[in-house]
Amino acid sequence: MDKERSMEFFERAFSSKTNGCYRHCACGVIHFDVSLENNWTWEKGELEELIEHSKREPLKYIQRDGSVSTLIIKNDEYVIGCICKSIEKTKSFIDMDRIKIIDYLNRDLQERIKEEERINDRLKTQLRHVRDLKENPKEEESPEEFL
Ligand SMILES: [Zn+2]
């Protein structure tokens, strides 16, 4: 698969489903759209202030030519195209250790399925007892004992 298409799938899977004129990457870098094509509603002087910040700290305030999109990875929001390359590093880890990750997820899933089946079996047994008690009530036993 070509790299671009692979990244497209990755971005789709981890997308925050938001984009906008301003996003704060989890690494601390701020990205903002200076193009006028998206007709963003900036507060008065807000864009100018960001541009000033980017002149003083160009690696912390990054001007973008378009809307800023993000991904959610490990519950943190990362900006697509950020200089921290966190997105690329995470994708690379997943791609390079794909077989190990699949093996881990398969084993984890099998264990979870077994656990669900044990719980389900226990609930069926309890339900059977409750039904039996309803059909043949005994004064000394109450259904709560089985719950
Ligand atoms: Zn970043």
C-alpha cells in the first residue's frame, strides 16, 4: 500500500473529527490558520496576536495555510503535520510491530470472550435458579441468595 493511502487510513481511524482555525498540539505547539479562505471568526486582534507570537517563537506558534486537523492518540490531541512528529512516530510503531500488536490484541480478545462467557454462564445459572424457585417456591429459600 502506498504511504499516502496508509496515512489516510491511520488518520481516519484516529481522527478527532474536528478541525478549525486554531489547535493546540499535545506537545505544546500551537497551530493556526492564517489563510483567509476559510472565513474563520477570529476575536478582534486575535489572529494578529498569534502572528506576533509566531514571529517571536516560530517553533511554538506555527502559521498554517488551511484549517488545522487533529488526531486523538492515547487520549491526547495531536495536530496533523506538527513538528513533534508524534503522529508519524505512533503510526510507525504500529506499522513496524503490526504482527506483535495483532497477536497481543487477538490473545487479549480471546481472554475477554472467555471472561464474558463465564459471566454469561453464571447469569444463566442464576436465572435458572430464580425460575425454578418461582415455579416451585420454597419458604426457606429466597431468590436473592442466588443473585
Ligand atoms: Zn505536536
